[in-house]
Amino acid sequence: MQRECEILRKGINLSAQTVNISKGGSCIVMRGAIQFEEEETIHIIIKDLDIKSDASVVWVKRFDNIVSRVGLRFC
């Protein structure tokens, strides 16, 4: 399920898009060389689905420092 979302990380709002969403978490894709760390806690907002949750970074895949995919587990 692809939806626009916002990520709040260290006081900065970042735009992203979900690749999939489940009860326990989501995979998101972002443009730019964002350096997420595994086990880092961020806040995700998916307005279309009324989801506002802290989430833990489970994994990160970077593609040419232009696009990152991030696996999140909702807290």
C-alpha cells in the first residue's frame, strides 16, 4: 500500500512514501542520503490512514545515495 507519509527525526520533518504497511510496521522509501541507524527511534505519520506512531528502524538499504528503503517496526 503506497501512501505519502512524514517522518520526524531529530526535530526535522522528512517526506517519504510507504512501500507497504502491516499491523506491525512499514517499509518506506525516501530520496536523499539520509543516514538512518538500525534501532533508531523515529516518528511516522501516515495521514490517509490516521497512523501516528513511534517506530524503530529495523533495516536500511541505500541505492546510490539517492534513494533509501527503510524497514520500520511500530512501537
